[in-house]
Amino acid sequence: MRHLYLMRHAKAKQPSGDMTDHERPLRKRGKHQAAAMAPVLHRWQALEGEVYVSTAVRTRKTFDKNLKQLPEANLAKHVHFDKALYTFDGEALLAWLKTLPNKANSVLVIGHNPALLDLARWLCEEAPDALPTGSMLHFSLPNTPWAAMERGCAELVDSLTPKEASYPFFQRLDAPKPPDKCNAETANHIRNQLEQQYLTVRALEAGVIAGVDPEFLHQYRVNLRRSRAVGEAVLSTTKVPGLKKMLKRLKHRANATSDLRDLDVFLKHLSKSPPQLSARARQGLKQWLQGCRQEQHKALCQQLNSPEYAEELQGWQTFLASNDFGKALSKLTPKRINTVLSERIAGHDNDLAALSLDAGDTPFHTLRKRVKRIRYLADLNPATTPLFLSELKRRQSLLGNYQDLCTRQAWIEAFAESLDSDAQQKQECEAWRASIEVKKQRLREDVLALTPLADVKT
């Protein structure tokens, strides 16, 4: 089987003065696009075969920008700058493709539209209708000579745009704008906030499925959990028929992301702060975690592509726009919010007072959940002071760090169990787990030093 990767150059400047089309350089946005696609080239193994680049300045700079992001890639021996690729004619590009040497089993082409898109459609009917600047397509082809390629012989393996591969691009171009909090009444603001979070969840799905930038998953998870938290805050202050059932579904969808998000956080930590393990153990752990992540991501993608998921999310949007939900929100007053808020603060302070240094992990996790619920409820109250919200965020971060350490220990223990009879690596893992316990103890001390929230609020 052969592999063909087609990449359109990144965004270029328009010609000015005596500048020819061939001389057009990349715009600032184009440079960022090219850099954002470097992880895709690496993940798709697109640089492991022959690389062919148009001689135009914008295609060469697209290649150069990618190369700078992947300094370990040694491409000097198999990169070719070919003037024949400076073409906008699909038939000419197809004729060029058929001249490739048969020993080339993997080929990356960085070129121009509409030639690339015309070639893609000739190769595969499922090719997309558009190929934005900086985007890539991956095709698998039969192991026949390039000259013998026939129309429709390829299978589209994957396609990706910079805004699906990079959260900063998505945030700049596609992220729904937050509602205007200042000019909306409490009921309207809550509904606008939930609708905006729904739209954000749906817009993030493509990036989550692509799986290149972990920030997509993080923001997807955050918006699901915030929607649920806001909904629970509303439910705690007024009766809303059908809301409890809807929130249960949101919880299920958010929980489906938990392990994958924990793995992303752990892998990021490993890259920044390598553990005190032998090289063999570190490599084994990294490969094991990546394997777990791949399985979790595959399972999540199957859920996101299922009809049941689409029906649930559509049902949530319909519920938010319903008259019944609007009537329930109209009964929500700052006084009601404040009453429930005071009850939750009292519960938090009781839990905090009952903690001790030798307490298990569960009471600390319970306290973290209480802080989260208090924070989202406080967000609904216009009278809540910025100082109180800031303190809630600080406590949520502190307890979140504690939970991250607990999760890290759980993955280390699971990895150690997978080692079977490798006593040396198991011993290293146990020593690492013990060192994390020391960090947890320090965080316990920080939590126990917190003052009651009632004192902060007043």
C-alpha cells in the first residue's frame, strides 16, 4: 500500500509592486498555520517518505516553517523542490504524479489549489469540497505503479485544517463569542451562557476528534462541566421540569472524557518534568500511556460520531430554548441564589473543619466538588464580589492539583501492574508513587490552613 499526503501552502500575502505570484511570501497568519500543522506531519508520518515541494516562495516557506518545528527530522536526503509543482492545473499535477518512481511508497506534496483539490477528487470521490490554506489530506493507494493509478483508486484516510489542529486558531476564528453579561438580566444571562456553551461544545468536536491539540479536549470538557454545574445551580434554587434528566446526560458525556484528559495532563507533565526512573522505565511508561490514550481517544470519537450523541446534544439545545425553561429561569432571583449559596458555604466550612492531615483522599475530593458548585452558583449572583470569586478559583486550583496527584498515582500503579514480573521497574514505580505522596501531604497542609469561606464572603 502507498500513502500520498497533499498539503496546500499556508496563507500568503497578495502580490504588490513588481512582486510576481511566484514570489509571494507567507503572511503572519500563514506562518502560524504552517507551524500548527507540524504536529500533524509528525503524527501522520508524512515526512518519513519522499517530500516534494513547489518552488514558489509560499510553498518553500510552508515547508521551512514546518521543518523548524520538527528539528529532529532529517529531510535533506529526501526533499525535492520541483518547479513542475508550481501549477494550478489538476491534470498537470496528475501527469506529474504518474511519473513518480515506484520505490516511493510514501509521498508528501506541498503545492497549490485548485490543482491539489482537483487531484484529490480524481483520486477519491470522498475528498472534501474545499482545501483551505495550510490544510492536509492523507490518501492510501493500491500498491501498483504510480503510472497505473486510476480514477477513484484512493481511499481518504484523514483530512485536517489548521483550525482543527490548533486550538489558538479555533479560538481566533471559530469559537462562539461569550454573552454580554453587563446588559442582561439574571435569567437571560444564564440562558445565553448555556446556549453559548452548547455552541462551543459543538464547535470543538472537530478538534477533539482530530486529537492533535489536547486543548480542544480540555475546553470541550470544561464547557460540558460548566453547563452541568450551571444547570445544577439553577436546579438548586427553583424547580425546572426535565432539567435533572438533561443534566444526567451531560454528566455522562463529560465523564466519558475523564480518563483521556487525565492522560493528556500526565503526558504533558512527563515531557516537562521527567520522573526519576531509568531510561527503560520512562520509555515503557510513555509508550504505555500513549497506548492507553489512543484507546480512550478512539472510544470517545466513536461516541461523538454516534447518532445517540447528536440526538442528546440537539435535545439539550431544544430544552434551553423552550418556554418551560424560560419560565423557570424567570423565577430565579438574587435572593434565592444567595440563600442556597449560604447553605453551600456552611456545608463547605463544616467539611473543611472536619479534615485532618491523616484523612484519606475522598474528603479532599468531596471538598473540591463543593468548591466547584459554590463557584458556579456564585457566578449566577450579580452581588458576588470579585474577591470572593477569586478565592473560590484559588481553592479550586489547589484542590485540583491534589486530585491531579491522586490521578497520577493511579496511572503509575496501573502501569506497574502491567509489568508482570519486572521487579526492578515495579520498585522504581513504587518509589515514585511514594514521592508523590509527600507532595500530597504538603497540599493537605495548605488546604487545612484555609479559612472558612463564610469569613471570606463577609
